[in-house]
Amino acid sequence: MDRPSSKPGGVAARARWWNRSSISGAAGASVAVSVRYRITTAFAVVTCALAPAYTVRWRAGPLPTTILEDAILLTVAAFVIESLRGRIVPSLRTGVTWPAVLFLIAGAVSVVVAPDHRAALGLYRAYLIEPMAFFLVLINALPSPRRALAIVGGLAVGAAIAGLANSVVVVLALIHHTYDVVNTPPVVIYNTANATALYLVPLMAFAGAVVLHRTDQRERLAAGAFLLVGAVSVLLSFSRGGYLALGAVAVGLALSHRRRWQLLVGGAVVGAALLLVPLIRHRVATEVNLNDPHNTLVGRTHLWSAAIQMLRDHPIFGAGLSGFATAVAPYWNPYHPDRFTYPHNIVLNFWTETGLLGVFAFGAILVVTFARTWRGWAHGTAPEWRAVHLGVMLALVAVVVHGLVDVPYWKNDLSLEFWALLSLTWVPAALPPKSLQSTQRTPARGAPP
């Protein structure tokens, strides 16, 4: 807060300082933010690129940590320093502020009810506190679509590296006949092949929006290159949930374009052609045949049934963070070879981890953001932000669709990706004038407008 001035005209001086430094102000404030948060933005881009590196872990004294976590902390530290040096009062108010607060409260309660408090506290820090702090940094440090695209570019670099590395491992296994596509694919960096598709498809949705609706040729070429890498990586992940989410994104992108019918027909032709590829056809066929022993959908229904039985006995608080495997054990077949840490459904995931309050809070975050992105895309007064809003909206579509059969949030990289993408549609510069005014604080009494 600004300090009182003993000089004449102190109130007016305070008002001028506020108009100059508030990051939720108009164009002049955006210019100031653009200059003052360059270091923070650079750290944020690097942090996004390092998202898959959460798998590199060590201990800092008694505390476990990861490369990603340390990068987030450095970004937050840079933001605090630049804010103090620039005498900038960060904005904390967005359309998802109160749902996010409820989500944090639900997570804190889940730490208390969890069977392993230490493990639960670690997940609370990694999946809620740190990515949400990163979100607050980004909504203050991104005054323009170009800088927003730089954040997505950082995410895309990490995703491309992880996707290509995983693709190489799968191709080598296929060449040497050590992998049958009906089984779980080999992996590198990530622990499961599904993790590759979970991370890539939301970014592909954003890249598709850039290709179809941005005008800068360099941006479109970069996004197109990422789409090519992402498509190959997702196909070679053999993730059926990833295929489903990618199909939903493709439909959404086609519908957003004036040549929607041509794109829909072209997409259907490409999809049909891919199903003619023996490896992909064989992989998809296992999910269609409910009698196939490799069908994972049947296994999912058994897992969902056990999770629902557990939730009948723990309906309010669920199992607590990191508590699902312990809580579901009495309801799960003890002779089944698999043990799951999540129920692999977006509603059940949040219910078992954070209780009913967490389901409500996260649902509110999604609903409010979907509404915001739709308004920004369909009725936005800032044309340069329209593709950004569409990209975030379709990324959330990917999260929800893949979440029907998997775990689209509860990982270090996925939670960071989720809140980073959300920040792009809630930055003050992307808001319409009426919404922007509602986020600004009331000037001191007697100050000029």
C-alpha cells in the first residue's frame, strides 16, 4: 500500500502513483508491467519448459524437492523482487479467486483427514499451492498476447522433448518386436504412456487455435510444427483416452472456423485413415471388444465401482490427499494385480482426494473459466486475445474429455499446465472493459478519477 504524504497534493500524488503502478490498470500500466516483469516472465517460461522434469527429484535437507518445484519458487521470488523494486501492488482478484480459495480450503481439510499426513502435505504443496501461486504470478506478468504465447511456448518445448523421447522408445521397441500394442507401451521420462497424451493434448488444442486464428506467420508456423510433433507423440503413446480427447479438440477447432464443414470432413477422413493403420486399429479394437482381456474400460468400471462403494462410507471428505489406495483397499479385489492411486475419473478423482467441497470448487473453476473463454472468443472486445481464449477453452475440453477415463490434474506437470493455461484467459489485459473495471480497486477518497 502507498504511504501517506505530508506534502501538498499528496492525495493526487497517491492517485497518480496508483494509476501508474497497478497492474490491473489500463494501457499505461500494461507498458509498465511489460518492462518491469521481464525477468519474472523469463523465469516463468523456463519453468514451463521444465514441467516434465518434475521426475528429477532430490532432498533439500529433510524436504523432498524437484527441478520443477525449485523453478516455481525462483519464479515467485523474481516476481516478489520485481514487484517490490517497482512498487507494484499485485492483483489477486480474478473470476476464479473465490473458487480457488475454496479449493485450497478443501485441500487443507484433506491433509487433515488423510491417512498419511506427510504425504498429503507434499501433494498439497505440489498440486495446489505452488501451481496456484504460479497462476497469480502470471496474471500479473502477462500484459500482451505475445507474452502469453511465450508461456505456452515454454510448455510446448518441454512437451515436445518429452513426447519425442517417448516416441523414440516406442518406435525402437516396435522395430525390435519387444512391444505388442495391446499391452502398456514402454516409457521414458514419464511413468506411464498416458501421461504423455495428458500433457500434450491440451497444448495441441491451444496450438490449433493459434494456427487457425492468429495472423502472425511465425506464430502459426511454430504452432504448426508443435502440432506435428504432438500428433506423432500422442499417436505413439497409444493412449485411447488421448485419442478421444484429441478427437474432441479437432471437432472444436473445426467448429470455430468459417470453413467448418470442410474441416470436419477432412478430420473425419484423417481419422478413418489412421484407423486403417494396423497398430492403431489393433490398439483401439481392444477397447471396443469388451471380452478382450486387454480391454481397460472394463477394468475402469470395476475401479469406479470400488471407488463409489468407498465414497458411500466417506461421502463428505473422501479419502484425503494421497489416501485413495489405502481407503479403497477393503473394496478392491485383493487378488487383482493392479493397485491404483486414483480412481481414473475426473469427478471421482477430486471427490476422493478433496471431498465434496473440492468437487464443488474445481467444478466452479471450470464453469466460470469456460464462460469467460467463451465470452472472450465469441464476444471479446480485444481481437488479439480471441485465439488465446479459444485455445484455453479447447484445452479445458481436452482436460474434461480425457478426464472421463484418466487423471488429468493430479500430477506436478499437469497441475502447473492447468493453472498456467487458466492464467492466460484471466490476465487483466484480456478482460473486457466492464470486467476490467470490476477488478480495479476503488481510489482513495478525494482522489481524481
